Amino acid sequence: MRSVHFLKLFFLSLLILSSCTKKEDVILVGEYGSLTGDDATFGISTNKGIKMAFDEINSKGGIKGKKIKLITEDDQGKNEETAKVVTRLITQDKVMALLGEVASSRSIIAAPIAQKNGIPMISPSSTAPEVTEKGDHIFRVCFLDPFQGYVMAKFATENLKAKKAAVLRKNGDTYSEGLANVFAAEFKKFGGEVVADLSYQPKDMDFKTQLTEFKAKKPDVIFIPGYYTDVGMIAQQVKQLEIKVTLLGGDGWDSPKLHEVGKEAINGHYFSNHYTTESTSPIVVEFIKNFKQRYNNEVPDGLAALGYDAAKILADAMTRTKDLTSKNIRDELAKTKDFVGVTGNITINDQRNAVKSAVVVQVENEKRKYVTTVAP
Amino acid sequence: MEEIIQHFINGLSIGSIYSLIALGYTMVYGILQMINFAHSEVYMMGAFFAYYSAKFLNLEKSPSYSTLIIILVITMILCSLLALTIEKFAYRPLRKQPKLNVLITAIGVSLFLQYFAQIIFGADPKVFPNLINNQLLFEVGGVSINTFDVTILGVSLLSMLGLHFLVYHTKMGQGMRAVSHNPAVASILGINVNRTIALTFIAGSSLAGIGSVLVGIKYQKIEPLMGTMIGLKAFVAAVLGGIGSIAGAVVGGLVLGISEVLVVVYGSSQYRDALAFGILIFILLFKPAGIFGKNTIEKV
């Protein structure tokens, strides 16, 4: 008698399970990102942006009558986890398109997997050039490192009148090394001198040795293309060593945690970013208003804005397809032109990169003060 | 010149933290002849104990030396309890077994704690509260000395002196030395071996707890995997000084800290970790007993 009950239950649960995985009425989109780990705020911010975009689309009836369902996987900010979760998204969950990652090193790991399986992938904010070179299914909605390096070199020489610069790069990190190389080259082209170029190791906490070296060379600016936790600690140690210098960086600085780690030591320094919360354009104002309403009055950082734009561009391409297949989505993504996003007007070029301008902002407590815009 | 002094101070400050943790390795080795690889995780847990106790007692808004002392004491107690638990459940049952079994267990405990901490505390880094205010104390020839540097050096020096007093000038210390010499004979002479071993774990893990609070103050960032590298470095420092020797652990830590700084200055940061393990291989090849160790002849 009991075994009959058990069988009934078993088939019932099978029925429930199979109805859950029925794919006709939803469009599955996969997202992988660092929801925990050293760069956790990147993944969390991006995820918030993406979720908000899809919820907006779903509340307006979805795409071709279908709702978008987002499946998010955490790669813990680790390279070795990334391949695992991306493979799972593609082969097990059978997603139609992928969104991710912020860190270029991890996008580069995921890109070949997406390419091999014919799944279009949009990176919201991986700025290293190699990412989209991995194949014709890989797109991005942010600008590239060479451009960011150029922006900061130009800003240092023209706005800050810097003559001598030092570079502190994170060893073995695609993003950091790429930005550092371009900045050094461009700074020299603008007539400046790079007086020191040193590196630190992932997980390092003591940067005083490198900074002491810099102190002796008396640079006007130190370019630190790292992520926010490292940068916060570096800023603190710059202050402890009493070095009078302006710190410059890239979009890797953009996190609410930058100030938590760096405290007042980070104030007054500059970094290049994707958008500014001080913008008055209606779409940005609307985005910030909705984001604050949804997420407990939190001001969206650049990564949330890019996550939002990436999701919206994907949805836009999906609407334009005849029937929803990964191949068609890819083709329509490649045709994206003058898409009005929060982070600017986005056109995808034939290298599948977004062409857009960057802003330079100054850190002022938790605020990012808008300084200037640099167009490509 | 000014740079060299600054480098020296930086090296001393990181080196003294290596020393504090190296002492834990050396003491346990001295008594049990085993490498307690879980020691670096006791250090990591110490940082989280300090973090949560500061939050729980609401001390993060009132940085002062009394705050620092309260947190230090709490962390030392909790770290000791953790180490005693590990000793009781993982090492004591294996005490009569071959040393290799205990070593493998230690590695297992270490990995267990790493992943346990990731589940409990989350894998993302936490920002350590300000326990003391950092101010510029004085400047000598362009070298700035601030409260953090002085506190870290002062606290580590005091704890090392405390340990020295415990081991060489107390009855308990005498017992520890006796057990490390020959546990069987020591127990015949009426020394409670279990209690002595427990005391060793308490002393070693308290120092690890102090080290973790100092690192928290200095670098502000704590995370569940923070023990791995610093633990390996401290282990190298202990071997360099001569494992089992207390003076050796202190000197080994300082030598390693300062030479790492010099490698970054005159070489590159890529070589820094390689240096530590280069030293380890070199020492094991040419002077296996370390700087302060005595060569012993193994009877076959």
C-alpha cells in the first residue's frame, strides 16, 4: 500500500517538475557574475541592473508574448569557477543568451565556451580588447581599455597639468595590465614622463614598498588600474606614507565599497567611468529614480547602469528577431545602432564593441563628482 | 637614505606579524613534533572573531587603546577555544599514530575551516573596524612614523616578551620545555602532559589572534582565505629560524619580512612569493636545522 503511495507521489512530483521546466512560455537568459568574492559588488550591482531591466520588459508584456526568465550563477570572482557555471548555464539550463562578466579575465574564460555552443554573450562591462576577439558571438556594451587609458592620460596632462606619472598595476590581471600599458604609452605621447612602473600581486595587502619607491621619484599622479578593495587600501597607505599625489584609475574603482575601504583617504582622486549620476538626460534621471525606488534608496553605480543597458540591448535584439533562436539573436545584436542607453548612445561596430564616450569623475565621499566627458 | 629607512620600517612591521604566527608553528612543533597547518586558519578565524565582537559590542565607533585591548583579549580567548577544540577532536585521538596521519588531519582541518568560513561569513572581503585612530606621530628625515606602525611593533614585541617570560620563567613553561624534551619522562615526573599541550595551543593561538587583529588594523581587509599565504610564509619563517626554536621564529619572521620588501624594491613583486619558498628549499638543502636549530643525529 505504501509503495503505491510512494509511486503516486513520485509521478506527481515528476509532473510538477516537468511543468516547471517547460520552455515554451519563457525565454531563458543566463547571467554569470561575482555575487561573492573579492569583487562582489561588481556582480551584485550588475545583477540589480539586469533584473530591473527584465522586470520592466516583463511588466510591459515581455517579448513576443513571452516572459524573460533570468538564471543567475555565482562564479565567486574566481577564474576556475567561471568555466563551470557558464557550461552549466549553456548545457544544463539551456539558456538562449548569456550576460556577463564584469571582470575581463573571467569574460575571456567564458567567451570561447559561449562561442563554441553558438550562444550570444553580452559583457556589460569587460573593457579588455581580447574579450570580443574570442568570436563573432561575443558582444559588449562598454568602451575598451585602450580608450580608458587614453582618457586618463589626456585628463592627467590637460586638466591636471601632470608631468610625471607612476603606474601601479596588478600582476597577471588582464584589465589592470591592459589599462596600465595604454596609459603609460599615451602619457608619454602627451609629453609626460613615466617615472616608475611597478606591480603588485593578487590578494596583496601591503603596498607600502611600491609606494615608498614612488615617494622618492615624486610623481604628480599615480595611475592605479585596479579594483576597489585594492584601490581603497592603496589610498589609505598613500595617506599613511604622507605622499602628496593625485591618484587616477579606471571604472574598476566604481563601487560603493570604495569609500568603505578607502575612507577619507580616497577623496579628491579621479577615475574614468561609464556614466555620471549627475547627468540631466531624462533616461538617466528616470533610471536613477526607479533604481533608488526599487533598491532601498541605493544610488546605481556604473556597473548597474551597464548591466541595465546590456539587458535592454539583448531584449531589443530579441524583439527584432523573426523567431527566437540564439543564431537570430546574435545577428540582430550585431545590427544594433544608436540604441539610447543610460550609459550613452550605443552602436555596435563590426568588432562587436560599443562605440561611446567616457566621463571622468572625482571621488567625494560616497559621491562621484562629474568632471569632464571625453569622446573617442 | 630616507627610502631605505622607510623600507626597513615596512619590512619590520610585516615581519613582526610573520613572527607572531611563526611562533605558533614553532611551539606546537616543539611539543608534538607536528606541523599544525590549521594554525593559519585559527589566525583567519581570529580576524572574524575580532570583527564580529567589535560589531556586537558596538565598539567600532569609539577607537581607542582600551577598545583595542578589549578586542585583543576577546580574540585571544576565542582563538584559544578554537585551537583547543581542534586539538581535542582532531589531534589528540591521533597522538599515538604516525606523525604523517596528524599532518594530513591538520591540512584537512585547515581546508574545512576555510570553506566553513566562506559559508558562514561569505566569500566577500569585510572591512575591519577602526579600533585605534591612525595619526602621524613623528617624522625622521622624511620618514613618517604613525600610530599603526608603532602599535603593531609594540604589541608584537610585548606579546613575544610575554611568551618568553611564560616559557623561561614560569613553572608551566618549565613543564612545556620538559614535555618538548621527552614527553614520556616528563609524565613520569608528574607533569600533566595533556594540560601542557593544551597550554601550548593556547599560547600559540593567542599570538595568532593578536596577529590577526594587527593585520585587520593595518590593512582593513579580512576574508576567509586570508590565512593561506600568510600561514605558509610564517611556516617558512619558522623553518628558517629553526623549527622548534622560539628565538628562531622571531628572527625568521623579521628576516623574511625585510627580505621580501627588498625583493620588491630591487626586483619585482612577482619574485616575492618565490623568494619565501626559495628560502625554504635552500634552508632544507643546506641547513635543515635552521638558523637557531641544533643539528641532531637520528638514531637508526
